[in-house]
Amino acid sequence: MAIENDLKQAYKTLYDKKDPQTALTLYDKVLSQSSQNITALIYKAASLEKLYFGFADWHSDETLHNALDLLNKALNVAQERGDRSKIALVHFRIFIYFFNLKEFQRAKENLQLCKDLGYNDPTLPMWETKLETKLKKMAKKGTTTTTSNTTKIEPTKTTNIPSPKPADIPQPLAAETTQPKFRSDWYQSSNKVTLSLFIGNLPTTKSDINAKISAIDKRTLNVSYQIPNSHSEFQYEMKLSHQVDPENVTLHVFSKKLELTFTKLENLQWKTLEYKSDQMETTAKSFVKSTNNETSTDSTLNYPSSSKKQIDWSKLDVDEEEEDDDQKGSADEFFQKLYAGADPDTRRAMMKSFIESNGTTLNTNWEDVSKGKVEPAPPEGSELKHW
């Protein structure tokens, strides 16, 4: 029982208290009593991985070598004992090891091996999708996975239970990989951005969740936590389209939702949440014919909303192929000319204010309009009716 209690304490220290250095000491204590304890070998390796990525003093090839040696030893012990579930778990941890090192082909091989051995974990679909996304990006760039000479897996002998060979893995993974069991949504104000992650199996307190913005680029978001009643960790990474304050991240945990709020460093209206490599400022599609008959840029401007349905302002067709003579000198002509000569933010402000107010308000200030829904304001003495 003493070893079991030590293992529980070490696991809690590693994932709940997020103290990999103390956890490493605790796993060493277990291994000093039982050098072939598979659980201690696996999670001592996990402690080293967290130290490698999180602490400059541990960021060395030696740390990586030691972590992989521990996983190899755990795999050998599991195979000698014929423990199929432990073999599958070790392959899953090796998959995590290579995925974090961006050696995606090796990660793919071990993910397939753990699946073939019947490893069952609620995060597998999420990991498959993340891996597939990485492999597709590599294929588009025409690159192959970089393989470090520090991460060589040694062959291991198999006893009783044959381990599937990487050569038998279907190539490539099917494009119809199961989607992760969570969705995301976002909205913004003039100085804040809020991201919601809708996830089924969440920790009960926010102290169990690690959510941070990189202090280097001030864009890269990392969210991770140990999944309750599971041997795996939820990991989410995304590069935001603009910089935010790394020291001002607010996290709220609900029963099935994580909500993160960031503070913008620049008072900009974001077009998208996620940064794209070809990101550039775009111009809104003109809804009226310009006076010089130039063709306007056809680009999409979405106003972010907390609802699933978004208004695509570039799809609102208010163009007229031919100008009606009756409109000359009218208010319509004035507004059309005003719109045609306006910048993209002014156009968006005009369209949003006019549509959301049911035609009772026309505002050209996007900074004001972007803060929320524009309420109807009928003329004095009239009554607004909804049809």
C-alpha cells in the first residue's frame, strides 16, 4: 500500500499541483523500492518532459534521452509481463512524447499501435485530429518530419503479446478522422477578446487548468490540464491573430465550458481569432457601385458573435446594377455615395447599425458600433413594431 500511496501522491503533484520537479523526486522514491514499476517509469518520463518544456535548466538533450529511456524500459517490462493494457498506455505516452517534439510521423506510428492494442481514452479522437492537422500542414509545405538523433526508440522484444509493426500502419490517416469532442466560439469588445471552449470532461476548479499566453510572441495560447479519470492530458494550442497581454488572462470554469478572456494590446477590431500565415488586411466588398465603376475587393468580414450563427456582412446584397433616375438627388443617392467613399470600418458600422436597429439608426463609427448590438431608435412619436 505504501507504494500505491506514493504513486497517488506523485501523480497529484505532477498534474494537480503542477510541480514536476517534486513529482520526479517522488517517482524516484518509488523506483528505489520497485525498479520495474511501470506506472512510476511512465510518469517519471512525463515529469522529465514537463521539466524539459517548462524549465530552462532542464531544457537539454540529456533530459529527453532520460525520458525516452524510461519509456523504453516501461515498454520492455510491460511486454515481458504480457500486460496488454500497459503496453498500449506506454505507446500512448510515446506518442505524446514525439508529438510534443514535432516528430509527427513517429507520433503517428505509436498512436496507431496503442489503438491496435485496444487503448481506450476519450481524448483519442482529439489527438487524432490534431495529428492529422499537423501532417496535412507538413504535406502542404512539402516537408517531412524532423527526426532528432536524441529520440531514437530502441527495438524491444515481445513476450506473449505480439506488438503490431509500424509497417502495417495504413498510410496516410484517413481524411475523415473523427472530430474532437469540443467546439469553440469567441467574441470581442473594443479592448477584450473572449474565447469559449465547450468540453465535456472538465476539472472542477480552475487551479487544475494551465492557461497561458507566450511572453515571447504574446500570441500563442496554450491550455492544458489532466483529464479527470484518465491517463491523458488535454492540450490546446493556437496562435491568436493579434497580440494580447500575457499577464492579463482571465479563466472561468463552468460545468461544460472553459472561458478565457484576454486584453488586447492594440485597440483593433479583429477580423479572425486565429492567426493565418497569409494574414493581411482586407477590404470590405462594396455594396454599391463606386462612382468611377472600379471593381471593389470581394472579401469576407464576419462580425464575431457568441451565437453559432454569424452575420457575413460581405454577403448582404444591396448593389444596384443600374441607378434609378428617381433616386437622383434623393436621400438614397446621398447614402450610396457616402457608403461608396467610406473606408471598410465605416462601411461595416453603417451596415451593422442599420440592420440591427431595423433601419432606425445609421452610425459610421465602428468603434462605437462594435461594442454590442445596436438597439432600434424609432423617431419620436412613432412606435417600433416587429413583424
